[in-house]
Amino acid sequence: MSKQVTPEAFFDSLSLAHKLDNFLDGFKLEEIHLFSYFSSFLFCYSGNSIATWPHRYIASNGFPFSDTINDAIVRHIQNGLFENKGEYYTISGRGTDEFNKFKLLSTFTKREELLNAACTTTILIPYAQTVRALLNEPNLKKQIELQNNEWLDQMSFYPQFIEISEAVGIKTQDLIIPAVTLINLLEH
Amino acid sequence: MQGRYYFIKLQKVILRNFSLYKKNEKVYEVNEDINEGVYCLAGANGLGKTTFLNSINYGLTGIVLEPNKEVYSPGEIITANKRYTERYFLGRINKKEEEKAEIEILLKINEKYFRIIRGFFEREELRLLEIFSKNGDKRISHFKSKNESPKELNNYYQKSLASEIGFANFDYFIFYQLYVLTFDENRRMIFWDDRASSHALAIAFNTDPDDAEKILDLTRRMEKHESNARNLKWQSTQAKKKIEELTLKTKGKKASEFEELENIFNKLHKELEKIEKIYGNIKIEYDTMLKRQSHLNSEIMQSKIEHTRLFSRYSKPRSKLLENINVQLSIKKQECCLCDSSGSHIADSIVRNIHKDKCPLCNTVINESGNAEQNELLKLIKKNDEKISFKNSELDNLIFEVDGKKVELDKAEIELNNAREKVEDFTEENPDISFKGTGDKNIDTLIEQYKRQYDLAAKEAKDEYNKRDNLKPEYEKLLKRVELSYKEAETVFVPTFKKLAKSFIGLDLNIHPKRSDKTIKLVLELQDTARTESFQLSESQRFFLDIALRMSLAIFLSENKNGATMMIDTPEGSLDIAYESRVGNMFAEYATVYKQNLFMTANINASQLLLSLAEKCGNNRMKFRRMLDWTDPSEIQKEGEHLFKKVFANIETALNKRK
Amino acid sequence: MSDKEEIVRNLSSHYSSQVMRAFGNVDPASKALEVIAKSLKEIYRYFEPSFFSGDFFVCKNLNDNLCYDESKGTLLYDKNILLNRTDGLMIIQVFNDSSKMIIWEDQDPNELMGQKNTLAYHFKNNKECFYANELSIDLTIHDKGSRFATQFNDLIEVLQQYSKSKIQKSSCEHFSNSWADSHRLFFRGGGSGSNIPEKYMQLSLYEYLNSVFRGISMESSREYNLMGDSSRPKPVDIKIHWREANRTALVEIKYIGTVKKDSDGDIYTLDNPRANFGITQLKEYHDKASTDTPTTIIKSHLIVIDGRRNNLTADKTTINVIDGMYYKNEEVIIDADKRYHETILGFEKLIRMFAEPICS
């Protein structure tokens, strides 16, 4: 059962792991899925169509879950890029090296911006608050409640996000501030 | 949307001079008090149960639906069925009684009572209309027919009824009453009929009642433009063929072949529609499989994490050996307490030796099988391992299916493109017609005419397509609105449907709205597969899932104390015995927990269903009526009477048991 | 939609929005915010803000122009020189290039606050804020330390969570073994000195921290207990090392309440004196650790698990709500000469965790 790992999944999971480990001293696997989901909102914010985001998510155990991300994570663990430290994982030295190699590729620079913005919220806002907010995303919550096994649909919350962003007056190219705004908005 | 309709509660039904029901040479005047909850009319086949149900619907709407016909949109129902209605009662009522035969219905909507009398051959008229409410024992009249013409009475009735219930117009009421709230012997499914479910959804999930009307209107208009365009294209092709024939450019195409070509054209188009539908369905199934795959992967992941956790607990160093002070010291100091060797490898060696079966010092076998905690862990590990391997094989099977489905999808896509190409090719043949004179003045003039026809038709066809396309954005916007308001309703509607369907089928179901280019429909996922075509389910399953959907709609739409009345005609006709008591449960839940009403006719074979229904409802909530009084039974029916009596007795007992 | 208005107002008042507005919503402003935040996270690995009594600034010029004369400052190559700073003036400028940092220690901070294109972070006396274009934006959310130095603050939060989720209703498998009876009136006691309840409490906390707290490694005194070297005193119950930061926390657990001896069913009560003894013990550990590893930042926490009940006699098997919850909000009384949390830096006030009984 050897699966194909997509390049985006490979890079996204590696990059997220690198950042979360750096900012939080360790990460749980579901946090990678969660921040990948978070990044997809920022992807839409930059003007892209959600249909071109390479991962789809279902709700599982209260968190978003993506097949493609999962395959990449499993591969990284097999290859020793992620190390198991009991309840948490850390990125190994090799993992950091691999990440530094790949982040220079032009195909990944845009993705790196999104992932960076998503993860930086863990420093700008107290982490527990960030996770609580993300798990509070209406579509995720609804799918957990309904147990209807449908794909998570980022577009159903997105219009509200745009409306509020405009009202608050964010017009920057960069994604850090929208990321922070999204978290603050989700808290309500 | 939610809880805003005040549906009809039947109170009383009287049939006068209805010759079908004749006992001992005398016409039986049916006079039934309809209770809240379950009203069940039972009798042998052929006694006229369906007619009774149809008569009530006729009384309410003025329409009897012609069997074996498709589901019409609200605006078309009357036109499509009026002729059938006019003939329906001919065989059931004596010519002599035609004038006198009439149905009287007393119904209640919220706090208002409607009393109507309609003749069986006057479908657009009412003989009497009374609207009143009660204050204790006093009657407060809101309307009483006096000098109005029967047509006027009917119009007023239609307006008032629709408005009282909450429908935007009476056509919607007819649609809901005849198609959604009635499940008759025709077994017309709305769930698996794209247009029907699209209409039902549009009416149900529109916060603005006008929107539903707009959607239906737009559907009609777009379809009209499309068929116009097709016809015009065909005309242009015909003209071209004629020209070619005249200029002898084509070989052997004669007039008779035009008809053949027309047939081919229509066939191609029908084929295209069919393939489009199939492709759409395969796509939905494929998508569902991908979701299922995601889900399985996540579950396997969880189990593997659990596995690792259990293992690390299990393989923790044996406490007895490790807690030994000297061993501890040795590990800490990296120095063997026995031989004083030191080094970084010492700790590893010691730990390794501690894990072996025997004591490293005296070689005694360490039997920890008596250790209760280890045994528990081992049991859990085994169970978890089974779970993982089970899920893995499920995943393997699923991947295999997914691959197959992808092949199917690709194939269908190719076929779809082929079909599209064929249609395009056929209608887009060489657009340029070279106008070469033949020298013959008359023929040339004719050719000139045909050329004009061709140009005109081609242009008009394009116009029609444009008109259709211009309507598309608004149509999609409206559909999106329906989809959005469905999503809002999901949290209430979906659990109700899942619960009802589960109580029948005993399995977990998912239900989603799926929007395609042309419509929005509900898709069912059963047992983590996607069944989009009704033929993938057994007839009973289709049947009752359709009823579950209607019930959920009714529950969702009805205002708290004004539940809808589902009319179900002889449901047990296509029922497996195994399902009977489940169905009884589902009906009972509908009538008790959800406080809706059920008007059903039943054949005496449905004993299991009726019994479980009676047990769950009891006298308070269920009334059981036998048709024996209404007609003379036939010989065969007479013979079976003692059997009937026994069943009836059982049902009566069941009714009385529950208080 | 006043709901929406409220949301917009809340979001606009977040410090990130304020910073952006102060600089006219330009991209370099959010970059500055990002860079400063990440730098702070890094820098605070080396020294602990709640131990710092001076003025600490981190600044970034939006165009990466120098905030002060370069020759008056030092390029910061090795952050270890920041280890264990406790006072003074530090101004560190950070740049888009994350490897570059310049530190000044004798320049005038007022100059900084006047610069128009510079975002400056200021920490002083456990308060932190941003200066953005002459606007001062408060960032403080913790009583002590900084929101960018999460180590010790996270520990306190985790301990509070532990108290709520595991101790309060004894919902921990290990902790529940410390009770002698099913209504949780008495702690278990073996012979004298065997300290059975403490053994389970330690195990309970150790496992909880292990599963919930990231980036740490721990040593527990259980391991030392077995060495049996009587010349060495018992070490602190749990020692927490942060792997990626120069911090250590010492945690000692004591319990107060009534103990029922396994052997003969006799009871004895531990109360405030026991807690105060814990404080003394912990202070010894703290002092020793401070001298053993002078460059490490150390905080010490005493955890007092409070299982006191009112009107308890040896024969009781049930208790009413009044007697059972009598001590729920009753603080431990700390002797006047043991108020180290007021005098010794890093010695924290004890955390009392009340364990409720099952009341009838």
C-alpha cells in the first residue's frame, strides 16, 4: 500500500511541523491538520479559489483531517523527519534540513507565506486561545455535531470573514494581520 | 421556513350518494370522524380504500392525480390532471347519483375551521363554504356562503386556505398535498426524482416565498428556450438539407430521410441527457467514496496512535527488576554494581537484560503472565490490532472500489464528451452554404427562400440559447439561496431525517444537498456508500426512505401544534415482513413523538405493522376503522372473515393495552 | 447589526490592528510586528522577564534604518550574553534578516519612542507595551513576565488545569489511590514515614505534566528514592527542565488533611505546619539549585493538596456538604518568617489544590 505523497502535502506538513515545533516546543499531529485548514482560509483571502487548494478535510475527533496531509505525515515519521516524544512530536535535525532545502523552491514560496502567517498567530495570540478559536469555526463545529460525514466547506464562513476584515480596515498584502483577525473573529 | 406552516387537521369526512359504497343494496353514507394521531382504515383488497383517500384529496384540491405520470411542477398539475379527474368518478358513482354525489369535509387549520362541500363532477366549484372559529362552545363565523357562485366560493376557498396554511398560493398547496403529503399506490418517489425533489426543496427551503415561484418560473422558461433552440436548430438543418438536395450536392438524401434524421437528432439528444445524468451520479458516488476513505484513514490513524500508546505501556521495564536499588544505581552511574565495569554502554546492556525472560543473575524464568495489568493490556492490544487490520482491509477494499469508480468516471466523462460532440456535430454541420445558382430560375428562387429560412432559423436558435444563458445567473443565484437556507436548516432537518430513517432501516445515513447545473437535489448515503439511483436499494427501502424524507419535511415545516397529515395508501403492498414492525415503529414515532398525523389505509396482511403501530400509539393516539360496514364483502372476502376478525381483535387489544 | 459593530470594534482594538493603524496600514508595519514577536520569543529563551528589573526594548525600523549609531552598539552574535540579565538598560534592534541583531546598553530610550518609523517593544516592571508612531499600545496580559515568554506562565496555567481536572474531583487514576476510603475523607497512611499519598500524588502530577506540557524533560524524586544513599537528602519531588530555554522549575508536593493508618486505623491530621514545613524544604532546594547552577533561571512552586475536612472522627464514613466543603476556600496560613514568595525572586506563592470529598 505505498501511496503517492503530493508535493504540497509534503511541504505543508514539513513546514507546519517546523514552525509549530519552533514556536511551541513540540506539536501534535492533529495540530498540523488544524493549521493546514487555517491556512486554506488565508489562501482564499489572497484571492484564490478554494477549489485549487490541494487538500480536502473531513471532521474527525473534533479536528479537521486531510488524507493527503496524513499520508505526508506518515511518510515523514517513517523517514525520521518527525520524532515521537511521547504525547508530542518534534522535528528532527534532518527534518529541519529538508525543510530549509525545500523552502527555497519557487513553487513553495507562496505556500510558505500562508503557512507562516497561520503559525505566527501562535506567538501573537496566546496559543490556547488560538486553538479554541480555530475549533470554533462554524463549519467544523457543525460537521462535528451533524456527523453527516461531509467535506468541510471553507466557503460558508468565508464571506463573514471578508466582510469583517473590510470593516476593520485591513488592506495589506501580507497575511499576518488577516490571520490574527480571523482568530479574533472566530473567538466570538 | 422552519415551523411556519399551519397544516390541515382533518376533522370529519362525509360522502353522500357515493354509490361505490353499497351495503345491502343501499348506498352507505360514509361519515367518519378523523382523530388526531393515526387514523387507519382497514379492509380487504378491492373494497375501495384508495378511492376514499383520493376522494378526500379531491375534496381538498379538486384534483385526482393520473397514475403513471411524472411529477408536475405546481403550475402544471391542474392542466395535466384535470381530464383524468373529470373521468375518475364516472365508474364509481351511478349516473343517477351524479348530481347528488358530494363530499363534505370539515377541517381545522390552527384555530380556524373550514367546512366545504364539493360535487364529484364539479372540480372547480364548491357547493358550500363555511369558515369559522370557536370560542368555547360559541361559533364565530368568518364566512358563510350565501349568494356567491360556486366558482367564486372555490376561488375564495383556495385563497383563504393557502393563506391560512402559509403557502404563497394554492398551487403549492396542491403540490404538497398530492405529492409530498400523500403516498399513494403509484409510489411516486420525490426523493429520486430530480425535478420533484427540487420543487419540494425550493418551496420548503425558501425564506422568501416568491423565490420558489421564481425558481419554478425560471426552470420553465429555460427549458422552453432550450427546446425552442433545439427546434430552430433542427429547422435550420432541415433548410440546409433541402438546399443541398436542390443543388444536388448531397447524394441520395430524400424527403423521407428528413424524418429519419429528425428521429436521430431527438435520439441523440435523449441519449445526451441520459449520459449527463449517469455522469452526475457517478461523480457523486466517487466523491462519497473519497470522503469514506478520508474517514477510514483518520480512524486507522487513531487506532495506530492508541496501539503505540498501549505498547509503550506494556513494554515498560519489569518493575520488580528495575526497582532494585542496585540496578537503579548501576544504570544511573553507568557502572555495573557487580563487576565495576563502567561505560556508556552499561546502562543499555542492563536495560536489555532486564527485559529478557529470565533473571539476569540466577536465570529463573520470570513469569509475569499472572500479572493482571499486563494481561489487560495484552487483551486491549489484541483487540486494537484486530480493529486496525479490519479497518485496513476495509480500506484496501475501498481503494480498490475507488480505483474502479475512477475508471467508471473517466469512461463516463469520455462518453459524455462523445455524446456532446455527436449532438454538436449533427447540428453544426457545415454552416456555410455556397449559393451556386443552378441556372434554373425557379429552383434558384426556391434555394434563395430556403437560405433565408436557414439564416433566420440559425440566428433565432442562437438567440434562444442566449436567452436561456441570460437567465442562468439569476437561476443559479436562487438555487444558491435555497442551498444556503438548507444549510441553515440542516442542524434541525438532518437529524430528524436520520433518526426517522434509522428507525426504519436500522443503519446510519447521511443526507446532503447537491447542486448541479440544472437543479438542486438531495443525495442519500447509506452505510458509507453512495446510492444515487433508486435501483441500488430494494423496493421497500426506497419506498420508506422516501416516506422518511417526506415526514422529515413535514415535521420541519409544521408549526409546533399544527402537524401535517401524511396520507399513506396501503403501505404494506411492497413490504418485506422483516421491516413491518420497524415501519410500525417509524409511523408511531411520527404520530406520537413528533405530534404529526397519519391517515392510512391498510390491507389486513399488514398485521405486524398495524400491531406494532397500535401497541406504540394506543387508543389515545390511534383509531382503527374497518370497512366492513361500508360494503358487501365478496365470497372470498366472506370466507376470510374469521381470519380478519382474529387480526382485528389482536389490534383492538393492543390499542387498549397502552394508556 | 449592533452585533457586527461590536465585533468590528473588538477586532479594531486588538493591538495588531492598533499597530497597523498607527503606521497607516503599510506592509512593513506588519512585518515589523512579526519580526519583533519572533525575536522576543527567541530572546526570552535566554533570560526571564519577570526576573528583570530594568528597561528592555526591542525595536524594528520599518525600513531597517538604524535606530541608533551603529558604532555605539554591538552586533549580537551569541545570545548567551543575555543569560540571566536582571537589570539595566537593553535596547535590541532587529531586522528583516533574522540573524542580525544589534544591542545598545547606554543610549537614550526616549529617542526611540520619538522615531516615526520605528515599532518599539518595551518591557519594564512586568508590564509590556508597543510604541508605534508616538502611540503607546498596552500588551500586558499576565501578572508577571511577558506574553512572549510562555514557559513559566504556561506552567502556572497547566498546574491550574491540573487542579481543576484531576485533583478537584479526584478524576486521576493515580491520585485516587491516595485515599483510604471511597468518600475521600481520609488519606491512606502506611506505617509512619512511608508517605503513600505523596507517592501517588507525585506520580499523578508527573504523568499529567508529561502528557500535557510540551518541550520539557523532568526528573522525579522517585528515581532517587531507590538509591538509598542516606547521606544525601531527598531531592525535590519534580524538577522540570525546559529543553529549548534556560529555565528550571522545582515542584514540591505536600498534602494536608487527615490520614488514616492502614495498620491500625488510627488517624492523625496534617495542617498549616505541614505546609510551612514544605515551604522550608522547598527553600532549601531552591537555594541549593541556585548555587549549583547559577546561570539557570529557577522558579519554585509548592503545591499543597488540601484534603482537610471539618469535624472528622476516625469512625466516620460519610460527611455532609457543610463539613466536607468547609475548607474549600480556606487559604493556607503562611508563617510570618516563611513569606519567601515576597522576598526571594523565583520563589512562588504556594498553590493550594482542594480535593473535594463525596458528600451525602
